[in-house]
Amino acid sequence: MNVSLRQIHAYLLLAPAFVFLIGFTHYPAVATLLDSFMSTPRAGRASVFVGLENYQVMIEDPIFWRSLTNNLWFALATIPASIAISIAMALWVNERIAGRQFLRMSYFLPTVLPMIAVANIWIFFYTPGYGLINQILQILGLPGQNWLGDPQLALGAVIVVAIWKEAGFFMIFYLAALQTLSPSYREAAQIEGASNWYFFRRVQWPLLMPTTIFVLVNAAINAFRMVDHIFVMTKGGPDNASSLLLFYLYEVGFKFWDPSYASTLTAVLLAILATVGLLQFFLLDRRAHYR
């Protein structure tokens, strides 16, 4: 009887969290999936069941494929670059160097800036003619570029901003993980005459794998939920060259007011994120060394 009362008490304590979890996570996901099989309600015409028609429209939509391709390239560029830079910064500021606290603050500063503010700062850097980057190029005798107006450069310009914004955030996790490692590992490596690269590759990197899995999941989610920078810097242009999946979803749902098709795009986005997360956990978790 005591065990039963304790269980009831535990469930009552968890009940508010369950309500919020179901109300703001599971129910919207299920409702979105159901809406993807319905038509968009119009004036004088209620929503009706259309089956896979919205998915057929999506398959035949060239802008969807362009946005999805852009998003895949965006993820392939930002995820490994952000992680590599964050590890390098964490390794550096973890050492006993002069100005270590200042470096940590400098690396982390982009993370605390609002994303809209970051986008506006980089718009100034990318502005043709008098932007900071073009002025540096002119000093070096190189021609300036229309970084956000050229279809060949717009996506790359946004990728640079995303890496600059995320690397400092991921650095905090790696720095915290490095500080939990026992100093005896480095002492043993120094006695054996191991180089810094060998020590990182054979000792630190395997022990950092749990942190890497966590960072990978977050980096993948960030790569597919990017919309702020796109909205402020390029609005998906020029000619959809920098349009990402979530930005196109926003346009379909709120600009073109087609919530059923937007629900279809949302279902695809959720499926992509779930697949990426499961693959990362099942493939990389086996290589993780938990202490």
C-alpha cells in the first residue's frame, strides 16, 4: 500500500510535465500529421480529406527540392566545421595561457547575441561597395563581391554566419568535458613521449564522444531549424539560392497561407530530424566511452 501511494504521489508530481509535454509536443506533432492529409480550408469551403495529394504536390514542387538541397548542403557545411572549430577553441582555452578568460569570453560572445542582431551585423560586413569584407578585399587588390546578391555566394555567406554563431556555443560543452578528464591521462602520455596530436586522437577524442553525440544532435537540429538569418539577410534569395526548408515552410504557411501544405512540409522536416537523431545515437553511441 505504501509503494502504491508513493507511485501515485510520483505520478502527480510528474503530471504537470506530462501535460506540457503532450500539449506542446506530441499533440501538435500528431495534429500536424493529420492536417497534412487534409485540404486547406477556404472561404465557404471546409477542409476535406485529400489523402496523399499534398505529398504529391510536394514531390512535384521544385522549390521544395531546392530548399531541401540547400538545407543538406547547409548541414554538411555547418555541422563538421562548427564542431571542429569548437573543439580547437576548447583545447586552446583549456590550456594555461595568458588571457585565457578573455579568450573564453570572446569565443562565447557571439552565442549570447540575438540572432537578428547577428544577422544585421553580418549584413554590414557583406554590403557591396563599403562592407567590411569588400573593403579588406579592395585593400588587398581583389575585386569586391555581392555576397548576398549572388546566387553562387549567398548560401555560403549564410553558412559562415551560422558557423560563427554556433562554434562558441559548442565550445562550452567541450570545455566542460575537457575539464572533467583526469590530469593523470596527460601525465602518462607525457611520460610515454606521446605528441599532443596522438594524445588527442587516442585519449581525449574517444573520451569526448558522449559530448560529441550531444553536440551533433543539437547541430543537426540547428541546421534544419535555421530561419532567422535567412529571413533578415536574404529572404531565401536570390532565386531561392539560400532558401532553407524551414524558411520555405514559413513562406508556405504564413505568406501563401496554405497551412495544409505547410503541415506536409513540417511532417517531412520532423521525419528528417528523427532519422538523423536515431542514426547518430545508434551509430555513434556504440563508440562512446562513458565513465
